[in-house]
Amino acid sequence: MENTILDGASVGVDKSKTTIKDGKIFAFDHGGMFRVKRLYRLPFGAVRVVSDNTDKIEYPDEVMTAEKWENEVRLLGWVFWWSTIDTWK
């Protein structure tokens, strides 16, 4: 999610908001991996997962079928806040 949320940032997650609102940033558990991405609803229960990273070759959009989303993902909630301290490299 770099460009919006830098690697290592702290995030605030509203666990009461687990209904996808298109284009909002959500946190989710995908097979044991904590992920933070923009989500978009698609027909038939599918979900498009979008990274804000500018390198779309390394982080292309993903489309998860409804079956994959329901079986492999646990939506944790809406990311409403983040804080990043940039370091001098």
C-alpha cells in the first residue's frame, strides 16, 4: 500500500465495519498474512483487491472469486487511520 500507507505504519482498524464499501481501505487476513488494500465489490460476490503501490507490475490488481474470498479471507475491518514515521535512508 505504499504511496498511501508506508511499510511498517501503524494502522487503526474499525472491526465493526466489515461490509465492503468500494474504494475504501480494509485490513484482512489472507491465509495467515495480514494485508491492507483497497477493496471493490464485483458481481456474483467476487472482490477486486487493489494496491496503491505505483509499481503495478509487482503489485497488480487481484480478483478473488466469491468462493475464494469466503474460504480464504477473513475481513478484519475498515482502516480509518494510519501513522507513519519516515526514516532518513
